[in-house]
Amino acid sequence: MLTVEINANTMNSRLYPGDFRAARLFDFMGMDNAELIVDMEKIIHLTSPQDNDAVMEGGQNCLDMRTLPNPLLFQWESLGAQVIYKYKIIPYNCNNYYPMEEMVSEPTKATNVTLPLKPNKPNEYYGFYLYAYKNDRPIGSLMIHRISNGTYGESNEYRFRVK
């Protein structure tokens, strides 16, 4: 496994908006001269409903997830012209953290989307995922840093609840 991380934005820590990452499995066994091309993905800067350019409080378990009003505005900075963003909203069960269903999954050229979502039941939360593509190649993805009850975590999922 090859993992590459570039801290391109030195105004923040590694794997924050503006940085790049890639991970690829490879096998060079039996090859004399091998070349591995790795596409780097830029970390997308989410600006609403929270800014992912800082460590977010909570989100490790259902009891400390941020509860947001309905409808919900998701907004992010552009990664350039002719970029297609694909977002997903998936409801999860808090008891086992398994996805219940894929609720919304849409492509857009816009850098924002407003979604009316059903209020969560007490044992549910939503996960928001965001990916960027240009010419059908992945060029960006969301990364969230959070701290909850003294425990630090990273993921590609923005966790929240809806009133």
C-alpha cells in the first residue's frame, strides 16, 4: 500500500482543506521497470453547516452530535471549473452504526445544496459525504477532524442530527 499526503496549506495541520492525499495498492513483483501513477485528491473545504478547517467538537457518538435546523445548507469551496460534485446523505442507526439506507445521492456542478431532511429519531443520525470529479477522475473529497470526550478522530463523513 502506498499512501501519500501533501500538506499544501501550511496555515493548518495535515489533511485539512487545501491539502492532498492518495492511497493505492500495488504489486511490482516480477517487473524490472515499473511506474505507478497516483491521482491525488484535494481535501474539500466545507464552509457550512460547519467549517472543516478546524477540529469539530462531538460527533463520535449519537449523544454528542450537533443537531441542526431544517432545511440544511451544505456549502463548500470550489475546486475549479468543470468539476462535478457528488454528495450522499445516509441515515445511520446509533446502536450499531450501520447505514439504514442511502437517502440522497446526487451530482451537482454547484458548490452548495439545501436539503430538507426528516428529523432524526432518538437512535439515528445522518452522515454527509462529498466527492469531486473532473473528467470522471476523482480530484477531491471531504475530510472531517473531530474530538469527542477527549478522543480524536478523522473521517470522510460529516455527522449530524436534524431537529
